[in-house]
Amino acid sequence: MKRFNFTKRIFSLVLAIFCVLPSLLLGLSGCGEALGSGETVTLYVYNWGEYMSDGSEGCLDANAAFEEWYFDTYGQKVKVNYSTFSSNESLYAKLSSGSVSYDVVVPSDYMIERLIAEGLLAPLNYDNISNIQNILPEFQNADYDPDKDGDGYNDYSVPYLYGMIGIIYNTTMVDEADIGSWELMWNETYAGNILQFNNSRDAFGTAQYYLGLDVNSDDEDDWRAALDKLKAQKPILQGYVMDEIYNKMENGSAGIAAYYAGDYLAMYENNPDLEFFYPKEGTNLYVDAMCIPKSSKNKEIAEAYIDFMLTETPAVANAEYTYYASPNRVVLENEEYIEYMGEIKDDAYEKMYNTDSVMTSSYENLSGDKLLLINELWEELKSDVTVSAGIYVICGVIVGIVAVCAVYLMIRKQRRRID
């Protein structure tokens, strides 16, 4: 009996080995592939919409060019998974939640400062980003990302593009006498044709610049004053928008909008009736920069990606595609780029780069209590119900009908009593 059990166990063990062996061999084969060039690494890039040359209409596909360059240089297959966001706040919500992991993100200056403060970004190794030397010195050691390690460059970010906020308007809908000031965004003459930013920082910024307030104020009263101004604007707005602005301004369904200068030129290409100005009261100057989240699983490849985007071909392609100002000397020294900007619009280059006469300031990262305050005020603004004159008329008609019915019933009741 014991001999029978022992034989049975030996048989079971041999059978188990034969069953597991194929899986072990497959696993070893997989390990060998992972160490070689056969495996494709996915690089997750999160950027603004319409903010990188994508291969459309014959332009360079910057991400595909990187994939090809990386394989030719390192023998490793990389696939860029490219997705977009519409505001710094939506980027922050995704990144801070920890539910997703990106390798390269492109936030604006004040958001970079916040991400650094909250420990969400990884310091950059410039041994892997040699083309940082192409970035103009005035964009290094920035206030939002100071050079604390002494290498002369921002510790966590590489400037990608920059620009300023202004007002886009349709010349067939807006009187030239009304332009020049932020007041245009509050002009009741154009009720129903005005678009406002659908993000809190930029929307509050329009009101703060108009009122002459500090966009980085520590005074709660300043933010409430801006809220009151935005509430006063709300009844004449067509809506709060971000990327939807393209269709609305290009097809003429809206006539006035505060937005970014580079995007104006993109809209102008599809609607030459559009014009643009920087308000005399001042406006926001911003820098968008490439960063690597601390949660990145492919930091060295991400640094190679940033380095590649600083080289002349993709840098010029991205500047031409977006129409945003470039902090990259190889772009500014490229004669074809300068000629290209002139072909888009006679004063395009001047609008983007010769802005010394414009009063500017930049958003800064605000304290935690101020961020909570802005969120509360923004929710108050967006949830505040504005009752139009039409609704008042409808309510009046309903009340009138109810009153008539009540009188009729009272008369009928009196007649019954008399009878």
C-alpha cells in the first residue's frame, strides 16, 4: 500500500513538471525579449490640445519622428501614447489623483511651481538633455522653477513655448472704437457673442487685470471683487469655453473671446475676419514647459524625448504648428520660420515677439487657503443662476394664468351659492 502511494506521487510530480515546463520556457523567452530591442516601451505624454505638430496637412509628426529617432539611436522601440488636456487645473487633477502615470507633461509656470511644492515632479538630469543649451538664458533659473542645484538651468522644467493672453474679436461684429481694453469683455452691446475662459485662474485674471488688481493677491477682498465682476459679466456671455473656442470664433457664432495669442493665429487662418489685441490694462505672460512626473516609469526615455524636442527640426515644426512664441534659439534663428510667420499674417511675428510695450505679469503658485478660496468662488460663479428677461416673462404669464383660473373658480363658486 505504501509502495503504491509512493509510485503515484512520483508519477504526479513528473506530470506536474511537464505541465509547468512550457510556461517556464515561455517566461524565460519573455525575459530575454524584455532585455532586448523586441519589446516596445510606451511613453505617456500629456500636453495641451493642438500643441504639437501632428503630421496633418504635410507638417512633421513630431511624436512619430521621435519614435524613429530613438530606435535609430538606441535600438529600442518606443511608442508615444499622446493625450491632451484643456487646462492646468485638469492636468493637476489627473496628476495629483495618482490614478494615472505620465512620463512627460507640459504645464504652465504657476502650475509647475505648485507641482514642485507638492513633490509631484522629478528633478531633471541634464546629462541626458544636452540640447538645453538651445534655450535662451532669460528662460532659465525661472521664478517658478529656480536653479537650486547650480547647473544654470531650471531644476524640474524645460521651457517649451510661451505667450500672452489677449482678446480675439471679429471685425465684422465689433466696432473698432470699442477695442483696446478689457472692458470689451463686459460690453453689453455684444451680449450673447462673448466667450469667457472655462478655467478659474484665467477667468479671474481677466477681471483682475480689468480692475487693476494683483493676479497673485493675498487679499480675499480682491478675489471677491473679481468674482463680483465675473458675475456681472455672466448674463451677457454666450458661454465658458476652452478648446470649443476654435469652432465658435472660426465660424462666426461668437464675436469676442479672451484667449492665448498663438491660438488666435490658428483661428485667423480659418477666418481672416478675426483680429487680436493685448488689453492696455495689462495681461498674463506665461511659459509652458516640459516636465517629468515623479511617478514616471521611463525617466531616461522621457529625458531623451525632451532633448529631441529641443532640436531644430521638431522645435521649428512645433512653433510653426502652434504659432506660439518659442524660447529656443534654433527656432528664432531659422529664416524659414520667420518667413513662414510672415506668410500667415503680416504682423504675426511682431504680435508674438515684439511685445515690450505690453504690460505683463505672471501667475504665481498661491497658498493652499487661497486655492481653496478660488475653487469655492469659481463654483459659486458657475452655479449662480442668472434669470433672463425671457424667464421673467414666462413666469409672469404662468402667474397670470393661475390668477385668472383662481378668479374664475371663485366666481363660479359664488354663482353656485346664489343658485
